[in-house]
Amino acid sequence: MQSATPSLTQALTSPLTLPPRLLMGPGPINCYPRVLSAMATQLVGQYDPAMTDTMNEVMALYRQVFNTNNEQTFLIDGTSRAGIEAALVSCLEPGDKVLIPIFGRFGYLLKEIAERADAEVHTIEVPWGQVFQPEQIETAIKQVKPKLLAIVQGDTSTTMLQPLEELGAICRAHDVLFYTDATASIAGNPFATDAWQVDAVTVGLQKCLGGPSGSAPITLSDRFVDCVRRRQHVEAGIRDSHHQDAQGQRIRSNYFDLPMIMDYWGAERLNHHTEAASMLFAARECAVTLLTEGQDNVIARHQTAGDAMLAGIQAMGLTPFGDLSHKMTNVVGVHIPEQVDGEAIRQQLLQQFNIEIGTSFGPLKGKIWRIGTMGYNARQDAVLHTLLALETTLRRAGCALPYGEGVDAAMAMYGQSEQ
């Protein structure tokens, strides 16, 4: 047997210890303390009444998070992308038309997943930093006549928040299902599933909900459920005489088969997978934290933190990215000054101040930083520490910045005038 390498020897003899980072990028973020504590809860069996009662409780909690009465509201075990894939591959059969308005990196993700489902994908695009007007989307719907409209609400690659309020009515008028990914925006920006007539919504925990990546809450309207139930399939090993064959084509993914997952979360408790219990507990505490503080209060806290960060960035003489009238509350894009190496600044913030901020993708790679104020980190001290560290790092890199004005501007947003 070979001797252990130094790194393996250390792993075998030392507890896991990571640096105390302040995660001020576009996500993931530092978890709420009660969420971390919940993940240490001891496990019980997957059909123990204590477990199934907790699953039912989580369903009820997330109906409030999504602002919906949808019965089919539950968790997909996996990162936020797992929720996206479950919604799209369960809805879209080969040849189905889907319209995807793209205004950032994650619109392209929806496109790729829909293409992998062999859907007929149609896209419209606006430049990164802008959003769509409802009439642009309605015009495309009239032309394409899709089965599904799939759009991101908040795209962290551009920091933009797409207005959704009018899209549900447009989709109903044209008999189109309406899906949105709200991973980056929910809990930090308004979201109203039923009022906006959204048929399917998927999110993750690692942004404004203040949890770890690894669970994807989802909610489905009756219209969407009727659509995917036509593809209902029950595995041979657990099939009973009352189970019927699917009317549509079998969903190509077993793991992301929404009808089977609904049966697992439903009264029949048909075995599909073993629920990721620790992530279930984390998701529960994310919802409890949000609802205890109050959704309106949490959104207001994100708005204040985001406004303070934006004010500080502008007071430092830095230029924010994109259409600020459609910026998410919880993340701001910042043009990297020409005279500095943007990646070097990020690494100095990380190594010297233990603060992480993000870069971006595609046409914005290396051109902007993305600074988040989300969940547990949407608070005054996190904003001020980040602004002070960024100013110090930029000044040491040769940027001529006004002393302390970024922090002063942020403090003014918190109602604290300069002393």
C-alpha cells in the first residue's frame, strides 16, 4: 500500500477548515447561521413520519415563498440547474416549440437544455445590460406560436431584472405555458407566482434565500401539471395495477421526471430517490428565515443594501454597468477601470481581505466585476467592509480615488450622515 501524500495525510488527521471568506459576489453567499445549524440535524428514515411531515411542511412554506396556492410545490434534489432541467425536460417533447428571450448567460442555458430535449427552440435577444419590453415578447409569441415561454427573471451575468408582471396574461391569451428561472432574484426582489400567472418557477437557495447550493425549490400550476402528467410513467419495480401508461412520450430523464417526483412527494409516496435530508432541512430554514423576517422586510433590506453598494461605487468614481432602472436589488455590475488588472484586484481582495467578488461571462468577461449583496450578506457591515477594501486595493494599484467617499455614500443610504 502506498504511503499517503502530504495533502492526504493532512486530510486524514485534521478537521476541514476553510478561510473565513465574505462572499460578496453573484453567489453563492454566506449562509444564514440557522441554515448551517439545520444541516447538522440527525437523519431519520425517508418514510419516517417525522421525515414526511417535514417534507409536507416544506411544501407549505415554499407556497408562501413563491406566493402561490399551487399544490405541486416541492424540492428538486440538486443545484438550481437541476430545477431548470426538470421543468424543461418534463414539459418539452421532441419537436415542441419553445420561445426563449435571452438577455444574458442564463438565457443561453435555457436554450441549451431545451435543445437537449430536442425541442424546436426559437430565441430573441437584446444586448447584455438591457431587458425586454412585453410587446417584444408578445410579437415573438405571435410569430412562433410556442408551447412554452421560458425566461430568466434575474440574470446575474448582467445584473438585470426582467419584468414579468405582464407576461403571464400574454401567455394565457395565446395559450402558451410560462416558465421562469428566478434563482438569482427571489427573496431579494418581488415575485408573485399566482398574481403574475406564472406556470412554473424554479429557484436555488444560494442567492437571496441565504442557503447553500444543492436544492432547487419548484412550483407548478395546474396547467403545467396537466401538461407533464400526460407523460406520466411509473417504473416497473414499483408499478401497481392501477398505474396507467403515459399518453405522451416518456420523459427522457429518470431523475428529473417531474410526474415521478410529484408521486414521491405526494400521498402515494412512490419511491423515486432518497430525499437529500440535510438539504431539505436547509431549504426549510431558508424559508423560515425569510418568512419570519417578512418577505417585504427582506426585499427592503436587499434594496437598501443594493442601493448603498451602488451609491458607494458611484461615489468612488467607478461606473456601474447596464440599465440601472432594471438592475436587481442584490447585485451590481461595475466597469473595471482600464488602468488595472481586474483579476488581480479580485485576487488581492480575496487573499488580503478575505472578500470575494465576481467577474462575468461572455462579452463581459474581464470587463466588469459583479458585487452581490444577498441573503445574510445584505447588511450594512458587509457593504461597508467591501467598499473600504475595494477602495484600498484600487488605490494601492494606482487608481486616484476620493478618500472615503464610497463608504460615506453607503452610510448615507443607511441614514447615517457623515460625522
